[in-house]
Amino acid sequence: MPSVRKAFKKQFPYCRLIIIEAKQDEVSSLIESGKCSFGIVQMKNGFPLSISHETIGTDHVLCVCSKDYVLKNKETPLTLKSLAKEDLILTSKGTGIRSSLDKLAAEENVELSPIWTCLSCDNALSFAEQGFGVAVLSETFTRESRMKVKLISIPTTFVINRTFHMIWRKDLTISVEENYLMELCIDEWNSQQEK
């Protein structure tokens, strides 16, 4: 997002840009209340009738750990049940990946008890790189760490794919500035997927 902000400020230096990072359910509420112009969310249960949306892409979720971390279950691919026995590093409940993982765990009657619950993916990534356990993170987000072999991907029997949408209120007219920012966000998403 820093590159998006920089490009936006270059094009529209007079605009004050406020970026809010929030949990999935909070983003929709912020849009509906008019506190935010648009948002990027991963939603599985549809959108309120007052919200317009455009799908911007999908992302695959991986289980990753340091090459120095010793898996408790030597057999791979890991099942969700065997993953639950590892030292799990997860993001907070209500975040996109955690919501998807918790839903899958509930469907399979598996209890997840992380040793570390992080507010941000950055912290989860850092703790996994340091060998504290197994993190469940986005393939895109972990790409650089995996390329530098700070993290390795662990094969699993389960798959979590997330679809992301840009959302905004139907009853509001999108300004030229907001439209430009939305396009920048989509371009950034696409460039991250191509790397």
C-alpha cells in the first residue's frame, strides 16, 4: 500500500488520504456508515443490498514455517487435525485468513489453539521466520520469505483460497480521486500476484 499512497499523493497532492485497517465485518460497516469511501474485503456470505462490489482477485493460503522448526507430525501433507497439534502462529479472530481457517476447523470439528495470536500478518511472518512455529498466511504475503528460504511451505490436505472484492456504497457517486485510488489498488493487487 505505500506505493499506492505515494502514487495517489503525486496525482492528487491536495487530497487527504486516510487508510483504515480493519477486520472483515468492520470494513462493510465503515462503508455502509459512510466513514470510508471504499474497502477491500474477503467475503463469503454475500454483501448487503446497499453495497456494490467488484471481484479483484483470489489468493491461496499456505502453512509456513522456518526450515529450523521441527514439525511434530513428520508425515506430510498435514491434515487440519495434525496442523492443530503444531505450535500455531495465527492472526486474530475475525481477520480474513483466521476467519477462513476457523470456519474450516469448525466444519471438521478441530480445535485450533495458537501459541501466538498476532494482530498483524507481519508479526506472524516474523515469528514463523524465527522458528517459533507454523503460521497460516497468504501465498502472496509469504512469497519473498519463501524465495529467500526464510520460510518453507508445508504441504496440506486442505485448501483455503480467498476471493477479494472492492466494495462501495451504491447510493454514493465515486469521485475522480476515489476512482483513481481504486484503480491504483487494483493495479497493486495485480502486480503483487504477478511477482
